[in-house]
Amino acid sequence: MSPVPQPPFPAELLADLHAGNIDPDLAARLWPAVRQDPDARRYLESLDSLRISLTGLAESDRVVRPMPADIAARLEAFAETLGNEAGRNDSADTAGAVETTVPLGDIPAPAPAGRFAAADAGRSGPVGAAPISLDARRRRRRIAAGIAAAAAVLICAGAALFAGFRPEGETVPTAAPTGTTGTESGAEFDTTIALRALGRHDVPGRLADPAALTACVRAAGVDRPVLGSTEMRFRDRDDAVLILVGGRNGAQITALVVGPGCGPGNPELLTPITDIG
């Protein structure tokens, strides 16, 4: 029997647990440990809140323009690629149906009314074993839904997105043409430019390595999955890198703009980290 991971739980593991992407037997033994960890509970409750917010987008009047066609096509192709990979992993890892929703259960702090509000007190199991490698479960990670959700949130935000980066009195510049490999923003961003980073990983140099990109994000004090990254022109620099990760504190997405030397001990942030919601 596999040992049960212990706190602090990686965000990737909690996201997989929330989505039902973990082996059912291990998930049943993992939930008791997760319920006892306040940070894990808050993270799962934020996923509940995100799901509720996205459900309300169908009736929202804040969506002022459609997603650009090239972004929609790229996201669709990316999601299909992930779906094909997930299907191959599922056929190799399990022969039966797997439950895709697991209640969070009774917890001391109040939680929003989401898909994990039902009680699950009957589940129990050992929680004292040593941590184990999560590499196998990370191979089964499905982030297509998260990327699509982030895209929907960015569309909702409209032209006011990234307003915190815009000096007062300046006008919004035109976004880069579709065919460019990077992102032109000058001293600020707009919605279309931000969307171009979703599902995209075309950063040159050392940050092209996913491990180096993750280390850069963590150096900035952020430990959440990367949703996209791209090189961009920012404040007269041609080598800036825009990174989009999952949001915090109720936001749906977080944006970082860093220099190419970003890494452990040197986040090289070019502007404050911004939460968008």
C-alpha cells in the first residue's frame, strides 16, 4: 500500500485531488490528512469559488467582446492534446470508471457552497506515512479546464485588465499582430496581449526549460501551476517574460513580468505581481 503524502501539500496534488485525477484508494486515504490542513482546505475552497464564478459567466453581462479567433484555436488545439494524453494514461492506469468528484467533508472553517460542501465523514485512513514521489500523478494532470477558465476570466475583465500596470493618462496601445512570436506591450498590457500567453510556452533561453520557469515563479514567492508564458516587450525591454499562473486570494489568475535572469534567489520582477479577478 502506497504511503500517504503529508503537509505541506503541493498545489498540483490538491488540484488533482479536487478534479478526481488521483487513484481512488489513495484519494480515500489522503482526504483525512487534507481536511486537517488549514492551507489545503483554503486552497480547495478557492477552487470551489472559482467553479461557482465560472458557472455564473454564462449569465454575465461583463463579457464585452469575444475571444480572439487565434487564441480560441490555440486553446482548443492545446486542450485536445491534453485530452488525448489523458486518455492514453487513463486506459493504461485503470480499467473501470473513476469517481470524478470527492466531497471535502466536514471542516472547522465555513466553506462556500460548492461541489465539496457535502459531508464525507465516513472516509478515513492512515495519515502518518512518509511523503512519496508525485511524478506518476503529475503525468495525469489535466489542466485544459484551468486554462479555459483563465481565458474566460480574462475576457470578462475587458479593457480594464491589468489596469494596475498603466500609468495615469496614457492610452492603451494596439496589441501585437497575430503572427508575432512575442508580445508587444510597451509600458502596459491589454486583454488581448495577456490572452496570448495562455497555453503558450515559447520563452527563449534558460526559461524555456519548464523546471527553470517553475523555479523562477517560486523565487517570486508563488507556488501555483503555470498556465502560460511568453517573451514580451515591456518598458523598453525586449527580453521581458510574461508568466500567467493560477490565482490567489479569490483571484482567478496571477500575472508576473520578469527578466530573463529570473531564478532561485533572483526573481527579477519588473513590476509587482498582480492578481486579476
